[in-house]
Amino acid sequence: MGKILEINGPLVKLQLPETVIGEQVRVGRIGLVGEVIGRDGDTALAQLYEDTSGLKPGEVAEGLGWPLSVELGPGLLNAIFDGVQRPLNAVREKSGDRMARGVSVPSLPRDRLWHFIPDPRRRNATQVDGGDTLGSVQETESIVHRILTPPLIHGELLDLAPEGDYTVEEVLGRVKLADGSIEKLRLFHRWPVRIPRPFKQRDHAVKPLITGQRILDTFYPLLKGGKAAIPGPFGAGKTMLQQQIARWCNAEIVIYVGCGERGNELTDVLEFMPELKDPHTGRPLMERTLLVANTSNMPVVAREASIYVGITLAEYFRDQGYDVVMVADSTSRWAEALREVAGRLGQMPVEEGYPAYLGSRLAAFYERAGRVETLSGDHGSVTLIGAVSPPGGDFSEPVTSHTKEIIQTFWALSKELADARHYPSVDWLESFSGYVPSAAKWWAENVDPGWEAARAQALDLLAASEELQRIVNLVGVEALSSEQRWTLEAAGLIKEGLLQQSATDEIDSYASPEKQFALLSALLEIFRHGMRLVKLGAPARRLIQMPLMAQARRWKSQHKSEDMDALKAKIARIPAEFESVAMDYEQPSSPIPAPRGEATTHAERRAAPRD
Amino acid sequence: MKNIEFRTAVSAQGGLLVMGGVAGVSAGSRVSLKDHAGNLRNGLVIRSSDDAVLVEVFEGTDDLDLERTWVRFLDEPFKLPVSRDILGRVFNGAGLPRDGRPPIISGDRRDVNGEPLNPAARAYPREFIQTGISAIDGMNSLTRGQKLPIFSGGGLPHNRVAAQIVRQAKLLGDASSEFVVVFAAFGTSHADARFFQESFEESGVINKVVMFLNLADEPVIERLLTPRAALTAAEYLAYDLDYHVLVVMTDMTAYAEALREVAVLRGDVPARKGYPGYLYSDLAEIYERAGRIKNRSGSITMIPVLSMPSDDITHPIPDLTGYITEGQIVLGRELFNQGVYPPVTVLPSLSRLMKDGVGKNFTREDHPHVASQLFASYAKALEVRGLAAIIGAEELSDSDRRYLEFAQGFERRFIGQGEDEDRSVYETLNLAWDLLSMLPPESLIRVSEDELAKYHKGSA
Ligand SMILES: Nc1ncnc2c1ncn2[C@@H]1O[C@H](COP(=O)(O)OP(=O)(O)OP(=O)(O)O)[C@@H](O)[C@H]1O
Ligand SMILES: [Mg+2]
């Protein structure tokens, strides 16, 4: 037993000999939990996961003998935990609407029975190794929870329980370890969150994570097992984009970590997830989702832990052979929690108050993403998507700039786009993806061989239009040639008809890869037809006024992904739409178009609308 | 310990007092301090060990005579006595009466720091509040339980806008949906406080208002307590008495500056512009107290006002606020100088809860699309205006000229309105269509074709 020497915000100095850094401690009469972050002789410095007010010097403190760990087993899905894996619904039952301090509730329900089916491979096995599947539990309708041998266990399997209903604490089997000791196996095991779970080896990520968001999938793809960041100023749409990914992506498990953000955003997820169906399995989305929530008004130290709790849960499902996506909103709040603790420890700040190890901590965290061959020879992946909240929206600040060096896919959100309510406000020039070649293979095999070329052409158009827009802003649109005006118009068409995709649009909230490609190629087809006519002398102004141009901008919101036939029928009429215009320019009898800026041609006059 | 007076002050500087020789003082405990003149001051223990206890003194430590300073540790956090009688009362920043009336006597005393709400206990806010202001209702609507700050600047009419919201706010089609108001002012002038007081009196709500005032010339550190005391009162009214509470707090910039002052004294590592790294978490403790709770009928809707230093929205105070609140109403100097009231700059304004509180079952089916279209068209119109400034309006195409007119009409007729003008949301939407009808229907692709046919005045 030790005692409290000093209380300073979330930090307490303890007299606690023989503790080690990282050990969990319980402190004070009300039993607040925390972890040791520094030692000096017989004294230890600990940070507590809960508010320290009311603690007094002299009160008791004890080391618990283990580092911050999570419970891994059935009962995780469908749940919401706080930053140190306390189940928030159970906490609420126990202590009411507010987070009372010192409440301890086990992470996984102790009284619930799970139907366990032993794995046939274990029937006559004498030897088990860490990561081997002992059996399975159907946790939700869509997810089979595989019960794994804890990673570091190797030995002789003495016995294993038969099929039946068990609580997580009942002993299912026993393993005799090399040193002769007996290890009991249960439906769950614990794992320390700051240590990555082991696997056999890293695999190449090969398949894109389909999110149903065109600017992501079609333009800046992410692979299953990849790492992505979403930086953007406040209100730009980071949370919405992450929620869209959590809803629609084709991962099997989604872990949503709300780290230092708003309480209502988690309520939002809790309310909509059970109502929405997974477009890939048809089951309620909540069945594959779990939430870790440390909101901005909850204690800072647990915020730092929440990210590690989330990633460990992700790795655990990866080890069962699943493709897992973890979204973290926001990694900046985690970094700030790190900064706060470093400040209190008196560590030298380097940039904007952050400690020197910020970059390496970030890198080590993102390194836990990846596609791997698991210990049991399966394949699973963890895809990591972190929101970044740069102060003042300035991407040169430390968290954004370090993150940018680590990740492969960068979805940069723009304030200008968000101000004009162009969502998702992903900036098509500043964003990048290092995964395009791998994604291209998948698109070529599964959707269309022309994907890569079409994507590149659209991006070229967007880049060209940016240049042209600069000219327009200086001297007006009249200074552009017809070809340039048409380019500008086509880029506008792509922005509005393709890139812009409202999360609140019932039809367009999710777009299948087929719909994405159909729209992309259709809009490019419009561009090409128009360009041909412009080259034949048709004035861009006339083309811009074709009803098709307004219609094509609406297609995305008129046809669901399941309704491809109707969309394709509209697309098939594109050539005909241009045909009527083409007649005026292709036939030898048609008048030679007048040069730009002079009297309008016959054709133009006929088409001229109200103005 | 509560009754022992210690006279063991070791040092005092800029609001922080170090006490020696007191063992076992609880962290966060309230401190009562009697100075040489016999005046009482309030403080809070921010660091405690058996060797030294660090106390933050709200009224400052400037003229303390250490030899003649008596300190009592009350062994409990700062608490506010609450009862029904707080309605109609005026308190100082620490919750003591400043209206000359007797203190609130109640056995129910609440820790002003509150406890964080369990995220699983929140109910998502969805009820549209009509403020009668088009720029808000039409494009950045307020929801019951939302925290929606007003970002303003020196000399801009944020007080008038806030007062107008307080006067006009109601739920659609529910006349009984009145709010009680908790008003907290810190670091504001006497004139500003009086403006609100008179405005509440004029509109006859004064008996449903609780005020907490810490004015510009009053103790700075007490400002750290003022919003917390006010929110404790609000929580009591909302969750014990089932009221819908509208909390107006001004000026959050003064609060953040007070926090910085104390942080510097404590030697905390600064993050940006000298503000401590925990400014975000500290502000969040305040703002996140807005909201709704499952199975409770009351609510807390929060309208904090803050002035952006040098009108800079990237300054840490508006920036961190924007990262916590559910949107922001931004007032702009340009519109103000053109005589537009309320000068709401709509593009950087945002209401994050609007998407779930307007539309078919809440206001009118076209509302979300109309709002989105107004944003898109106005953004485009501003581009055109920028272009016109360079090449001259005569050089613009016909279509661009229409945008120019649209911008003008939008600012004058839609954003601009009277300080007593209380527009229904339907009036606001109809006005929006009047303006959108200045633009060709084929350029309005954020509204549906059906909506165009129904509402666009130029559609045949
Ligand atoms: N994809 C989208 N579709 C429709 N609306 C969107 C989309 N993205 C953002 N929005 C709108 O923008 C608002 C702000 O988005 P969001 O809350 O995601 O911003 P954020 O970047 O997470 O901000 P913060 O950093 O403050 O948390 C949303 O409430 C919504 O109204
Ligand atoms: Mg967000």
C-alpha cells in the first residue's frame, strides 16, 4: 500500500515503491484508476483517468499489477465504451446520467450466456498456439466471434469444453505451458493496449475499401489495411465523412472512436446505426459496429488511452480474420492530451507546446494498421482513418504535418468548399492517395478496365479548370476560347454531378462502384462530345445551355445504386442529345460559324434562351 | 478542518497564494480567505501536498498582507444553492446575490463543475426553434438543446442579435414552448449588462431570467466560475424543474483571457498565442453542458457570444469554440458597415444540427434544399461580385449580372430585417424563393425539379 503525496490536476504523486511505468493504480478513498507514468526512487507519478477533485494527500494508493488492458471476447459489438473500456450503458444503469467517479463495471457482461461451438480442428489437438481458434460464438446475426487462444500461449491443450452456453468467465479449457503451469482458457482474454498484438507477417494491401463516396473511392482510394487522414478546419466535414465511411464501407467490423469530440455526435451514431442496413450484408449496421467514446468534456487522460483501446479492439477482430476499419475522431485531441501530460511532466516542448516524441508516437500508432497474416494463418486487416483538427485550419501545424508523412491517403478538406456547402469538401487538388495503382487493378477486374484512365482524365480536367478559373477571375469568362469555356463547364459538371455528394441525400448517400464509374464515364463522355463539336465550331455557350447539362447534374440524386438500368438508359441518350446540335455543324450545308465575339450564328440564335 | 483558520501564507502573486504547513487539504476544495481589512475572498485549491497548498484567489492577491491573512479550507468544491427562487434574481460571478435581496437559502447545493454527462444518456436534439431571423432559421437553424455561438467583433451588434433571439425564440406551432433564460455576463461593460436587463424587462421575461454578472471591472479570476455557476443553475432548471432553458453567455473571449492569465501564473506550457493547451478541454467542459437527456423533458440551449480578437476567426478562442460547438453564427463588419442588420455572414456560419431538425416533418419539405441552394448561389454571386470589381459590372455576362442582383437582394431583403421583425419560417422560405426566382431555374440544381415547379416564380 502506498499513499498520495501531491495532487496537481490529473497528476498525482504517490509514495509507491516497486511499481513500474505503465502499471495501473487505484488511488484515494473513492478508488480512482490511473496509470504510472514516471518513477523517482520510492515515489511514482501517476495520471488518473478521472477528475481528481476531492482527493487528499495522505489517502491510500495501490498498484494493481497490470498495465492498461482491454477485455477481448463476445459482447464487444453493438456496445459503447468509454476511453478505458467501461461499458457506458452499464455505467449509466449503475450511476445515472452523469459519469460518477470511481465506478467500476466489467467491460464485458458477466452474466450473459454465449453459445460456444468448439472448432473441429481442436477436437483431437494436443498442442495449441497463440492465435489458434478454439471455437466460435455467433455474436450478432452477421458476425461470428471467433474465440482465440491468447497470443502468447503455447502448450498442451488438456481439455476443451463441448458445445454449450457459457458466460465469459467460465473456464472452457486448460493449457499446460512449457514450464508446467496450467493456463485456463475462457471466452475472453485481456491484452495491454499499448502493445501491438502479434501476427505472423505483414501482407500487401490489395483491395480498396469501398466507402460509397465518389471523391474517395474514385479519386483518392484507400486500401483495406491502409492508413488515411482527414484534416480540415472546424465544420469542414471530418466527422460526417467518417460517419459516412462507418455507415457504408465494405469492412466487416467498424470501430468508431470519438476522441475528445462532441457527445451529440456519438448519440447520432447510436441512433442511426441500428436503423440503417449494411449495403453489403443487408443487416443492421450496429451489429458490426462498436463505439469508444471519450467526449471533450470527459477526462483528458482517458482521451489519450481511448485511441489505444480502439486500435487494440481493432487488432483483435483482425486476428479473427476480419477486415476492420477504425475511424478516430480526432487524433488531434489525442495529441493534445499527450501535450497536456508532457507539459505537466515538465518535458521540453518543441513545437507549439508538443513534446519531441509527437511524431514517433503518431507513427507508431498508424503502424498498427495493416493487412496481415494472422498467427493462425488467416488474413485480416485494420484500416485506420484519423481525423486531424488543425488549429486555425493551418495544415503546417505539427499534428497535420507529421501525420501527412505517415499516411498514404490524404483527404484534405477545404473551408471554401464547405462554406459553399459543397460536400464532401475534399479538395481535389490537395488530396492524394498512394494506393492508386493497386486500386486500379481491382477496378479493372471488377468494374471497368477504363477506370484508371477515366480517373486521370477527370483529374486533368479539374486541374486545367483551376488554371482557367484564375484567368476568369482576372479578366472575365469572355476572354476564354470556346474550348476553354467548355473545359471549364465540364469541370463544373464533374464537381457538381460527381464530386459533390450529400450525406443527407437519401438516394446519393451511398454510390456503388458501378454507379460511381457509370457517372464518371458519362460525364466524361459529355465532355468529349462537346469538345468535338466545339472543335467543329460550335460555341461553348450553346452547349452549356443544353438541357442535358442541368439534367446530368441531377442524375446522381435520381437513381440509387440498385437502379442502374434507369441511369444507364439516360446515359445511353447522351449521343442523341448532341446529335441535334451536331447537325448544325457537321453538315456541309450548315453556315460557317462566325469567329468568337462576333455576330451569333444562325444555330446560336435559334438556341439562344431568354437572354 | 473546515473551521480552522490558517495563517500560514508563504507567498502570494497575481492571484495565486501558497499556503504552508497545512496537511491533507483536498484538491479542488473551496477556500475562504479573510484579509487584513476583514474582507472575505474566495479561492480554490489547485494543487495540494502536505508541504504546500496552492490556492487560486478569485478576487486577486494584490494587496494581501501575508501575516494578516486567515485562510479556511472548506473541504468541498464550489457549490451553488438552488431553488425555484433563483428565477428573477441577479447574482455575481460566484453566485452571491447582487440585487440587494437575501441570499438563496436551500439545502440543495450543487457542485458548479457538474459531472460530465454519460454520452449514452444524451438524447439527440431535433426540435426546430424559430428565432424569427431569416439568416438563422433559413440557413443556420437553431435546435432545442444545441450550442450555437455568435462570433462577433468589437462594435458589432451581437448583443442586439442575442436579445432578439431571446425575445423571439419559440418552437413551431407550440405557443406554450416558452424558455426561461439564464444570462451570464463576464468581462462585459455595465452598459452591455444594462442593455440586456432592460431588454428582458421590456419583453416581460425578467421574472423568468436568472442573471450572473461579473463585469469588466470585477475580479478576473471569478470569471472562471461565472459560466459554471450559471450552467449549474441552468441544469437545475432544465433537469429538476423541466424547463427549456436558453443560456446566453457573453463574452467567452473574456473568459478565455482570464484562463490564460491564471495559466501564465501557474507556469503552464502555452500552446497557441499564450493560451494553455487545455483551453480546448476547459471550454468543452462549459459548452458540452448544453443538450438534452433521455427521459427528461427539459433542455439546455446555449448561445455563447464571443468577440473575435481583430475579427480573426482563426484566433484560438473562436477556433477552439468552433471545434466544440454545434456550429456558429458569424457576424461581419462588411455587412454591418453597409447597414445590414443583423449582419450575419452566412458562408462561414453553420448549424450542424440543422440537417436533423428541418425539412418534411419539421418545417417544410423544401427547407434543406433551399438552404443548400442559397449557400451555393450566394457563394457563386460573391465570386461574380469579386469579378465585377475587377472587370466592371458592364463586362459581365447577362447571367452573371443576375447573380449580382441576387447578391444584393439576398443581403438587403433576406439577411437584412428589422430588430423587431419576427418572421415565420414559412415567410423566410417564401422570401428565399422570391430571391432564387431571380436566377434561371436550370442553374438551381440543389433544389429538386418538383420544388422548382412548385416554388420557382420563373418556371413555366
Ligand atoms: N458529406 C456531407 N454531406 C452533407 N452535409 C455535410 C457533409 N459533410 C459535412 N456536412 C455538413 O457540415 C457540417 C459540419 O460537418 P462536421 O461536423 O463533419 O465537421 P467537422 O469537420 O467534423 O468539424 P469539427 O472539427 O468541428 O468537428 C455537418 O453538420 C453537415 O451539416
Ligand atoms: Mg467533427
